[in-house]
Amino acid sequence: MKKGLLLTLLISCFAFFTFLSTASAAGESDFIKAVNEKLKEVNYYANGSAEIVNSISKEAEITKVVTADDPGTKENEEKIDTYQANVVVGHVAYKLKRDSIFYIQKHEFFYYDVDNQEFLTLGNFPEDEEINALFTDYMDAGHKAGITLTSNLLFTLFVLLAVLGVPMLIMMFHNKAIPVPMVRNNSVM
């Protein structure tokens, strides 16, 4: 009897936690799809190179300015809307591809409202400590952005070829055009 109850409890806990992880994974897969679509607007984005470095999924209070204040009037016409929604906040690393051979690594923060399927800014979460802490940790971590190692090596190779190879080619072809010193027949030996 106790074994059956324990087994039933164990199976139900396993099913519950499996559902939680798949729900979170589904939210993050929607997030990565949305990030890839948004990054396609960026010039030189290497398609599919976005990867999530760190992320959190949670229900948060979102503050939005519906209508902005008109500076020409004295009264405040600003209307602010506050609502609860499921959001995914992620630190995303992606690559830019230049001239089909050079890759540049970039890091960016994305705030995605899963319910309304829209991107937000950090200003939409003024009082959320967890989201602000994630952003602060990102700023303190000092993630490196810039040209990747292979792109640096390739650029160095091109510079060496330009500095050493071109003068060598000029010397090889230029020396063939120089005539051999002439020996005069009337000279005395």
C-alpha cells in the first residue's frame, strides 16, 4: 500500500516537473525565434547565430506609456498603463558576418513579452529587482564583443601577404625586365 502511494506520488511529481520544464522551454524557444526575427533587421546578421547566454522567465509587472505628454501644454496628458504578463529576459550573443569571411561577436539584452509577442525595454520594468539584477550582472561581467579569433587570424594573413607578398612578386617580375649589361665589342680586355 505504501509502495503504491509512494510510486504514485513520485510519478505525479515527475510529470509535474516535466511539464514545467517543457513550458519554460517552449517560452524560450518562442523567445529565440522572436530574437532571430528581430535580428534579421540588423545589417550583416549571421542567420541563426543567436544563442542565449543567460535568461529568466517570469511573470512581471510591465509599465507602458500609452500617450506621451504634450510639452506645449501645462497639464500632464501622459497616460501610463500597468499590467502583468509573462516575460522572457535574455542576454543573447550573436554574430555579424562581414564580406562573407569576417565575423564580429555582439552581446545584447532582449526583453520579450510572451503574451503580447512584443519586445520591451528595461524601462518597462522600473520596480522589478530580479530583471534589474540580471542586467547589472551582465554589465559587471565584462563580456567580450568584437572580431572573432578566426577573423583576426585571417586579417593578419591578408596584411602579411600585402606587406610581404606583393613586393616579392614585383621583384620577381621586375628583375626579368632588366637587361643584362652590354659588353662592347671594341672594348679592350
